[in-house]
Amino acid sequence: MSDYLNSLFSLSGKTAVVIGGTGELCGAMAEGLAAAGAEVVLVGRSEEKAKARLEKIEAAGGTAYFESCEVDQKEKLEGLLKNVLDRSGKVDIVVNGAGTNSATPFLEIPEDEFDWIFKVNMKGVFLACQVFGDYLVKRNEGGSMINVGSMSGVIPLSRVFTYSATKAAVHNLSANLAREWAPLNIRVNTLVPGFFPAEQNKKVLTPERVDQIMGHTPMKRFGEAKELIGATLLLASDAGSFMTGTETIVDGGYACMTI
């Protein structure tokens, strides 16, 4: 059984670039990719935040290193790609998971806040898809791109208006790219977490909000970051070789709850 599973899910010899890998959710996803055999590039703004994650990956026998990047600047992403190619020789898997959030009431959202959230959550994904997509298309050896969406990109959720709009845009972009690149065996999927406590959303998780979430989540709990690993490996590996354009939801049943 282990040989069979390994043949499906092994990422040995692959290089995975995890943008947002210094964060809680994408950091756990990066650990899973490394455990499956990929060389992982943790991309973020703070090497200090990456240090503990790198140590954890390496302690488990994985291989990883850190690259700093501002995801809303195309030239920085082009520099990131060059650095990774110089060091690792190739890129096979790209995870676009950098994100930020705010709970500002809609009528009070200032333009600079709106612009910043769109820059990180949408423009950053758009530009990374351009830069790494161009590389994958020209390489012509296939690949997997996993864009991290949100339940708020599927179902309108209160209090996070700008964030929700950016995630809906990410979902749409992913589906369009999946259709565009499918003939080249470049798979583009959206990984859709439900409610997972993380740095970017802790500010909006008031006691009242938590009660509302639990009332709409059949499993009656938040997700744990490690629970995104299974879906990540499915989308990244040959086990998901016929999957593209999907919204792979990991939400404890939130999406199927109505009344």
C-alpha cells in the first residue's frame, strides 16, 4: 500500500514555490509538500517568520529555503523566479497564498486600505500567475498552480467586503487560466479553506462572530492548518492529474449548510 500511495502522491524531484509560505496556513501546506519529497521555497516578506518553519521542515527530513519578495511588484516576482531557477533549476508547483484582511465597515473603507488588500490578495496572485505561468508555458513540461481562495469568494460573508471581492476575483482568474493552459498540462486549481484561525483573520473573530461560524459549520469547530495538507498534495501531485479548474473546498461542511 505504501508503494502505491507513494506512486500517487510523491513529489520527489519537484520544486514547489509557496508564496505566503511564512504564514500559518501556507506554512503548513509547505510542510506537507516537503514531507512528500518536494524542495520547497518559502516566499514571504520576513525571513524571521520563515525561520521556525524552515527548521521544522528540515528537522522532519525535508528540504526548504527562504526567498523574500513583494508580491505586488512584477519585477520582484521575476527576480524571485530567477533566484529559484539559479538555485533549484526549475519550478514545478506554485502555491499563491499571500493574503491580508480587514473588518472595516463597508461605508468606512478608505481607498488606501482597499488598494492594499487588492494589491496583496488579487494583484499579487495575478502577477505571480503571469510570471510563473509564462515560465511553465515556455518550459512545456506541465505543472501545478494552486491559488488559495476563500469561502468568502464563493458565498458572500459579512464584514470582510474587500477581502471577499479579491477572493472572488482569484476564483474567477483560476478557472480562466485552467481552461487556457489545460492543453499544456498546466493545472490551475483553487484551494478553498473554510474557517481556519490565522493571523489575517483573528482580528475579526469576535465571540459573536465565532458563534455565528460554529452555527453554520456542521463539524462545529475551526479547521487546523494541517488539515489543508491532504488537499494540497492531491492538487500538487499526479494523484490529481485530471483535476484542473476546480474549487477544492476544505471547510468542515460550511458550504453545504443552509438552514
